[in-house]
Amino acid sequence: MRGSIRNTVLFNRSKTLQATPKGGSFSAHNRALIIERITPSKRGRLHHAATDWFAVSADGTTIEAGTTVELLGRQGLTYTVRSTARSIPQIAA
């Protein structure tokens, strides 16, 4: 009986979104590198803490491989991320 209660608690924990603390971050290492492109219709992959994870964009934008992202939250094995790339203003010719 004790084992089944423990398994239920662990299962329920993995299904909840783990967000960053208010005004804080997961850790000192709240950045990751995208290794597989993220699109609005398909999750990509990122590398963080010596492990590869699934990732989705928080705002539904495409994020290319090689982009550094900020980790915003995690649900199960999938992180929600935001690109840290700054857009460069276009100069009219």
C-alpha cells in the first residue's frame, strides 16, 4: 500500500506545471540552447543541465536551433521557453 501511494504522488507531481518563483528563476542556470527547431505546431528540443528536453515556445513563435532561450516553466518532460535573442531594427534604405 505504501508504494502505491508514493507512485500516485510522483505521477501527480510530474503532471503539474513547475513555474519559476516570482521574480526568480529555476536556478542560476535558467538558460538553455535550442538543438532542434521549435515551431507553433511542433515542439523542439533543448539542451539543459547535461540533458536533452522537449521544448515549446511560450508565445507560439518559431525558435531556430542554436538560439539561447530562457526557461519559464516545465510540465513533465517539456519546458516552456522564451527566446533571449533581441530583434535588430531594420533600417529603411
